[in-house]
Amino acid sequence: MMDALPAVLLLQVLQFLDHAALHAAEQSSHALLTLTREHELWRALVEPHVACSEALGRAELGKKVACLAQRPAVDDKQLLGGVEAFSSADRPSESPVNTLTSSRCWMELHQLQTTETQPQEEQEMTTLGERVQHRCGCSTGHSCYWSSSASTNENATEFIDYALNGPCVVSAVQIVPYRVFWHPGSPTYAPKRVRFEFFDVDDLATFQQARRLVMRPPVIKPFYASHDYEVQNAMTLQEFELPRKVVASKKTVLRITLSGRHQAQTFELPQELLDAEEDRRPKYYCCLSYVNVCGVPWNPVQSSREDDGTVAAHTYSMSPNLRMAALTGLAVYMTACYEGFIGRTRRWE
């Protein structure tokens, strides 16, 4: 019955199906499976909701991407591959490489904040933070954070470029600003806003070599850029969900742009030691303790001769009875649509 229906009618119905229904339709009829592949319906289904690396081929933008994009993101700590470039660092020890792992002080403070039944007083929190960061070592020169260079402009912009362990699907980015408990007033040096851009590099080794020669790489051409997000000036884990999921390749780099600075340094030097007017102006900093991306990793894409539906084969496998029910229901629905179409055509004649 299914094969007797016109292909144009079957295609019209298939184009209205969602993710789960398209899986069911493929397994109900070989004719529907053929139409789905010939007209790249999986690619059409996923394209409005994801942004794809330009280094990925057309074969990689179909069913596998659609299935991965449907999966819930995980707090995967293996999706960031390393730091590729950055705009500045106040000292060599305050490199953005420190943001790739959770620091001891952040983990201890986070544990205390989540287990305490009553919120701590600010003075108690400051004293506790000083002790925790002394144990961490970051208050004695063993930096566990990234710090920008000083700027008298509170609207200064910085960036950090991270390599991604692609291919993967990225859905959100997490950051933890850094709070300096041993500075007067225990200030937090968060950026005011963040923006996320994804771009491809033709040769990652060449890109890395260029970074050694100049701190700032050439202007990038992102295949996806988010809007600006407001950042709280607090040492808390802040997650920013991307409006569209990003399908990254092995050549994809994530640029985090940090705009503006909440806080000026709280140390005050004696005025007689400050010669120029520039020295007397406040010095603003931006500091991050941790950066992570949430998403779904995937294995290398299979060849075209293999089944491109392996990702969802177990999730959407049908019992014989369910398959027959789906086939019968879909056939009845399409037959009704076809008869209605024929009836309207005859009335027009």
C-alpha cells in the first residue's frame, strides 16, 4: 500500500515530521527511507537549529548531527583541547591555561557554599576565602587563574581562544570569575559581558606557530557568533546557553571575548610614588578561574557505506508489532491525504 502512493505525496508528509517521527517513518518503509536520504531530510530538519563548522562535509550534516543535537548536553571536561591565543596576561604565571582545570580554591569554596545550611556572613566568608586561597597557593604566587593586564579603561576588551576536541556539538559555555580574597575588600574581577565566537583554522599548527610570534592573531571570520551576555561579578559558576547549538570540527576554535571590567585594583600606592597622571588613575583587571564547555562528543563520522543511523539505532529500534502499527497508521493517514487530494482535483476538472 505504501509503495503505491505517489512519491510527491510521501515527501510532503515526511517534511512535516519531527525527529522521533522521522525515525519511525524510516523504519516503517523502505520507500520512506529512500526519500529521506535522497532529499536530505535529516539535514533540512537540523539546519535551522544548529550552526555547523565549514570544515564539515555534507555527509556529516545529516542524521548523526540531528541525533547528537537531540541529546542532552553534559558537563564534559574533555571538549576543550587547550589555549591557542589570548590578548594579554598580567604575568606569565597568570596564563589562561590555568582556566582549563578547576582550581583547588574554587572547588573548596563551591563545596562550602553548596553544603552550608545557612549563608555565611561577609566577614566570615572573607576570612574563610583567605585561608582557602592560602592552601591553594594562589595567594602566594602559585596562580590558579588568568588575569588580564592592567588597563585604565573600564571598557577594555580581552579575548581567549580555546581549541576544541572536535568533532563535537557545543550547547553552552561556563565560566567562573576569580575573587581575590587577599586584596583589600576581597574584590571579584569579572568581565561585564562575554561573547562566544566559533571559527575554523586551516592549519592548527600554523595558527599555534603564529601565536608564538604575535600575541594577537589576525582578525577572525566566525561561522557563528553569539550575542553579548551579562556576567555577574561573583565567583560562581555561570552557564551561558547558546541560542543555536554549534557543530564543531577538529579545526574549530572557540573565542571568548570579555568586554568591560567591573572592578579596579584595590591596592593604593602612596601618591609620592606616582609620577604621571596615568599612574594615578584606577587600574582595571579581568580575571577568570575556570572555563568549560557543555556539549556532546562524537566519534569520527563513518563512511558513506556504513549505516549513518548507528547513533540512534538502539534508541529508536522498534519491535515487530510497533513497526507494523506505525506502518499501518502512516499508510492509512497517507491514503486519506491522497484520496482528499484526488477528490479536490476532480472537483477542479
